[in-house]
Amino acid sequence: MSGEKVSRRNVLTASVAGVVGLGVGFASGFMLKPAEQTARTVEITRTVGGATVTQTLTQSQIDLARKEQTVVIYGVIDIPDFENVMKTAFLRLYPWAKVEYVGLSPSEIVSKSLAEYKAGKVAADVIWNTLGSTLPLVREGVIEKFDNPMIGLMGYAEGAYDPEKYWHPMSGLPIVLNYNTNLVSPANAPKSYEDLSNPKFKGKVAIDRPSLNNVAGTLFAHLYPILGEQKWRSLMQGISANQPIFTDSASASFTKVSTGEAAVSIGLLHDYLGNRGKVPVEIAWAEPMTALPVPLFLPRNAPHPNMGQLFIQWAVSVDGLLALARTGRTPLHHVVAAYTLPSGLLPSGVSLEVAALNNPDYYNNPTKWSELYRSIFGV
């Protein structure tokens, strides 16, 4: 991705009013026709401002995918959520498909995919992983460009997808601060990212290793152009001096807080929503409010490339995004996100920005940022 093509955009609105304002309806205007019910096409239809817009997959596309039949997905989404929600929704449209899902951490997806590519034994047809973590695979030649026609149909905002066509929009996961209510009162909960360097939280903050370029790393990169070099380094060094508990993922950090091993963590909204009322954890919103992009990628030399393309096209459609929302995750599409986010969850009048799109260097030079984080945090 060239730096000049990466721009800062708000992609998630705070209320359903955004849907009304754009004149988009999904409830009555959305329709799917399974492959068996039409001789030539599969149609995915939606209503936009009272007009019907239809995306058509040609029978030749479907036939090529059906000959392969199998699609193997390496993904960061929890296995139960994929198997019970995403897979079920996909099979409703393509009941003949054989879907194999391998749930891994962001770093495991990258290392496994790279090793298999170098060994000439690519196994995955789709990679579903955090953007910052996966971009090194693009540099290594592991990812194939794919011209996805669903992007245009859905009207994705600039910045929510890759103009160079290496990655395809899926999740835009809001980044939040979690705190254990047995250890931290609402009055003493962190209210800003600067609070992570407060000595009162020394040894009590859980974050995924920034050098993974996952949640904490992407968030910190977003803060860089806002704070400026000097203030940013001061904050990073302050957080490091606070001896954080390092994990391999934001979900693992959430677990540390839920069990009381940590008092505070940088986390993702869907982990909180999935455990709301079950564990003593609440969230705090800190500004700037951002959403972590977790897109889809098509591996080069995939064993079932047509099935991979078919799954990706479905996933970024309304049907795929609504299924994603049922897992508690936020689609990286501002209209569908506003339509599906729980009412009142976001502070009034707030929009979420795609994390680190204000810092093109982070996505264009991920290895540089990993090394920078290691020099600061030691891991």
C-alpha cells in the first residue's frame, strides 16, 4: 500500500440516525437467493434510498468455486463464533461448501502462513487477521491481490478498504480500556491512555505486546501523529516503566483483567460484550476513540482460490456483515455498524476512526514499528 493512498476517515457512527440520514435500509430490502434456486446467478440485493441494488455472482464464478468445494480459513475470530454464526450463515447460501476453520492468535497466523508459503505448502484459502499484524505477509509476497466487486456495491468509505486490493474490509473493532470492578472503582478507572503510565497502576496493566502490531501497537501508532514525537515517546516510556503485563492478544489481556491478574487492560469491545454481566469487568472510553481493522486476505498459491474469493465476497456483503455483528463484533462499514451497534453504547455524538490510518508509515513499514516497540518495551 502506498502511503499517499492511505487517508484518515471516520467509519463508524455512534447512532442509528446515521442509517436514516443515508437513506439505507437493510431489514426489508435485503434478500439472498441460494445457488440451487437460480440457474445462472446468485443475487445479493439491498435497498438504497428506495432503489434496489443487486450484486450478481455469475454461474461461472460459482461453478469454479463449487468444483473446489472446500475453503480453509485461518482466522483470529473465536472458534465458537465462527462455527456457530459465520459458518452457518455462509452455508445457508452455499450448502454444498466444506468450510474448515483454524482459529489462531494474530502472531500464529502470520508465522504459520509465512512458513507454509516459504515451504511451498500453502494450506489457507483465506486469512482473517488484524491489519497491522498481517501486512508483513504482503511485503513477503504471501498475499494475492483480488479485485472484489462487492466493495463498490457496498459503498465502503475510502480508508475502510485497500485501494491496492491486498486486503478486504471486515471487522472494525472498537478499542476500549477494561477495568476490574473488584479492583478499581468507576471513579478511579482510567479515563485516558496517559493513565496507563500512572504509578497507581504499576504492574497492573495488561497489554498485548506492541511489537506484534496488533491492538496496543496499532493504538499507539494512532497516537503518534496526535501527540508528536516527544510527547509520544514520553508516554510510551511511562507505560513501559509501569511494568505492564504483556500478552499475545487483546482477548488474553481481557482474561487477565476478568480473573483479577490485572486491574486494567487495553482491549476490544466485543470481548466485553461477549462477557458482559458474567465477569467483574467494565469499560472506559478514552479519546481518541478508534477501531482496529481486522480484514480478510487471499493467500497466494491457495489450494482453493475460487472458494477463497467466494467467501471473501460473501463476507464483505450485507449478509456477511450482519452475521459478523451477531458475534458482537463491529463491521468495518459505517452504515451497517450504526445499524447493528447496541443503542447507547458509544458516547453521544462520537465517531470511531480506523486505528492508525492517520499514520501511513505504520502500515507501510510495519517491521520498523515492531523494532521501535521492542526498543521501548523490550518485547
